[in-house]
Amino acid sequence: MNTPGLDELTSADTADGVDQHVVGAVIDHGGTLLLLKRPADDFRGGTWELPSGKVEPTDTDLYAALHREVTEETGLTISTITGYLGAFDYTSGSGKHTRQHTWTVTVANPAEVHLSEHDESAWVVTTDQHPVSAEVQQLIDAHLANPAHRLHTLNNPASTYS
């Protein structure tokens, strides 16, 4: 999977007039992906999404933000960043031009999800029962189409977590 450099990503964001950076993670464990449900009273409330969040001024780079956000939102620790899936733009609830960069990752102890900002979590094989935005679905589809994902799934049969 092609993984652009962090400087390349942030330079492109600056050139594109991005006001706010968000990082997201497709967490894959044996072919199941972790989705989180936003609180009903939140921006995009009630929708399912990937673990994601704003890059803070204290984050040294996008990877540091990714590690922090996954831990904050799920209680999980990233073991490996396995690839870059892409980015999408949107307007935040405060009106900022926002770009979310998303990577595929693996985590230690996937059964130990502890939510701090979401109402529910689900390990899924498809998003049929947990609808996500079109942008997130494109990222998930790109991940599932990657031959490395298929090899990982064959070598690590899915376990069910709730």
C-alpha cells in the first residue's frame, strides 16, 4: 500500500487551505473492523464512524495524533500502522475546512474496547447493519480490496468482540 510521507500530506493540506486536520483509523483484527457510534446530540450524531479525531497542537505529527486518538476513543493501543488509505474533506460543525487522513492499523488486546466519546462499538465484517458515511465507506472498501487485507484475514480468522 502506498504510504505518502507526513510532510507531503501536511504540505498538500496547507496548499489546499485546510483549516483543521483529523486522523482516523481502520482497525482490523482478523478481518473484522471496529466501528464507533456517535452520540445522538453530537455533530453527525447517531452515525457510525471509524475511531478518529482532531489533531491537537500538542501532537508532534499526524502519527502521534493517530495513536492518541485511538487510545482516547477506544482504550486500545496501536501495534502497527499498516498503510495509508486516503483522505476526505468536509466542513466541521464549527464551519472549518477539515481533512481527515486515514490509516489502517492493528491493535493490541482488541477485546478490551473502552469507549469515552461514543455510545456503542461494534466489530463488523461489513457495514450493512452499521451504516457509515459515503466517505468512510470508500475508505473501508479500499481497505477490504487490498490484497494484504485478504492475506491477513486468511491467516487470522476473525474473532467476535462486543
